[in-house]
Amino acid sequence: MASTAENAKKLEEELESQPNYEYVKNVILSYICTNDVNLHVNIIRAIFVALKFTKEEEEKVRIAFNANNTSYIGMISGSKLI
């Protein structure tokens, strides 16, 4: 049977490995409620960190975001937002 200290350590590790629900909820709410593309970029970066996205997951989001948010000038210059 695991000791109380072992159980406490395991619980602490689980809590640290999970994103803060309220923080993530507020980040997503901010994303949904704004049309500011620059704010969207910053929020996406916060989501990457909070949810511990892999590099592959980040790249998938970047590709989709840039495809959905490329302005006419961006298409001409080939610039990407994130």
C-alpha cells in the first residue's frame, strides 16, 4: 500500500501536469470574443503552452491559422502570422 507521502506526491504531479481549467477557459473565451488577429496569435501561443502542444500539433495549428487568416497583402508577400 502506498504511503500518504507517496499519494500526496502523485496527486501533486497530476495537478501540475494538468492545465488550469479556469485559465484555459478564459483564454478560449478571449479568443472567441475578439476579432483582433494579433490577439488571436498571442492567445494561440498561450494555448500551446497551457495545453503542452507538441511541435507537430503547433505546426498543424499554424498551417490552419495562416490558411484561414491570410490577408491579400500577406498572400502577395508570403508572410505568415504565426
